[in-house]
Amino acid sequence: MRPLRRSTITSLAGAATAGAFFVCAAGPAQAAPLPVGTLGDSVAAFALHPDSVAGANDWSCKPTSEHPYPVVLLPGTFENIGFNFAELSPALKNAGYCVFATNYGMSWFSAGRIGGMNSETSSGNQVSAFISQVLASTGASKVDIVGHSQGGSMGINYIKLHGGATKVNTYVGWGQSSNGTTLSGIQTLGQKLSLLGLFNTGATLFGAPSLVDQQVGSAYTNQTTAIPLPSGPKYVTIQTENDEVVTPYATQSLPGAQNIVIQRFCPTDHVGHVGLNWDSPTLQLTLNALAGGPSNFTPQCTGFGPQYL
């Protein structure tokens, strides 16, 4: 078995046995595997094509019996699909999935590039409408969702507030924020110094109410966490101990989910919150989850994402 390398992640087709990924030939409509993007490609995409990413949004794509559920990719706060999914999207497409991705929550401050700014309620409505479009276009009964940070929270928003429990097969949240964050204690400090209200007012005025909604104890967080996680979908969270954005990192866990901490498999992987986008163990675990692979799947500890980012 060849060791997984970043240069070969385009050929990941899922796990046949624990720790086994195999090369997958391109589908009949695809002459050759799509190149998988790098961190540099993601940075360029942020500015040059924030609304597109290789492998995603082919509205003629129809799911196969092997991969019956289209995968919907949801980026995080301050991110966009071009930046967030330069690696995962083409890897999924090369593995035979129908892939769809959307930006949400753009505000006047976004300049068409900085997503996830509007309220989570408004963004959740956008995401729900997009998923309805995906289901109608593909004829699929359900979707799979992969969301990073607030994108993970948007997945939970869809499941809890938009009847998505019957329309989601597998949910994968990377550093997901649905339970709120203390922002490495900044929120707690702001409360102690009576400055949190000032910060929240400023965030709203500057077109970023999502920064308020994602805080522990916000009205939005309290509303959604009070709703029990519906049964039906398979839930997976992927976390890093070095997360300094959605903190404490353990609050990313969901009840009844497979809650995975990268360092329990790869202790020397010091990937941070944003770095999950380019972390090979994270991508391996994601592909295994979407393929219905074994729960004891062990990723190969190589191709780590940026440290502490």
C-alpha cells in the first residue's frame, strides 16, 4: 500500500478497510483527475475567484449508486469557497462525488470575498435555500455536509432549524462553532471588563453580527443549543487541540457524534483552526466518514496543515 501524500489526495476514493485508500479513475465525464489545490492556491483564490472552486457546482452532475448523496461544502467566517476547499473539493470530485459549495453571509464589509459575516439566522436561510436547490437539481433524497468553523454551525442550523435531519446523511464539522466560542477567552475577558457590549455593537455596525452570534451565551447560541440534536444523520466532528478560534476546543463536540481530535491519532500534527483546510489527516478522516468507512479508521500522519494557524 502506498503512503498517502498530499500530491495523491486527488485519488482518494474512500476507505475499503481501516487505513486503506485506493486510486480512483476519473468518471466518464471527466478526462483526467482534477489537480488538488495547495495553501498557495487557496490564498490566490481568496482574491481572484472567491465564488468558485475546482470540482464544485457542476449542476449537471447526477449522484451514482456508489455515491448517492451530493456533498455540500460550507466555508467558515472570513473565508470563501475558493479559499476553504481548494483541496477537499477536487479530491471529492475525483473520488466520484457530486460536489456543491456556496458562500453565505456576505455583508457590505465583505467586498465579495469575506464570507460568514451576516447573522447566523440570515446565513442559515441562505444555506437552506442552496441545499434545496442541490436536492432539486440532483434528484437526491439527502445531502452530505462538510463545514468548517461557522460552516459547521450552518450545517447544524440546517438540521435543527430547517428540517434538515431527514435530508442529511452525513455531517462533518471541522472546528465547528455551533456550541459557541470564547475566542480563546477574549469573550470572557470582555465580560469581566464590561467591554463585550461595546465590541458586539461595533461588530454589528461593521457588518459582522455573526461574531456576536457565535459567542458562548449569545441569544443565537442559546436558541440552537437548547434544541436537542436530531437523530438520523451520522455526525462527525474533527477538532484540533491547537484551535485558538473555537475555544475551548472540546466544546466543538456534539452528543452522540464521532468526536475526533486529530492529535489522538497524530500527536505531532500541530495544525490550527484554519489549517484544518489543508491537513491531510483531516481530509482522510472526512473522506472515510463520507464513504461510510470504519469508525476505527486511522489516518496516515503525513501532510499536516499549517501549525497553530
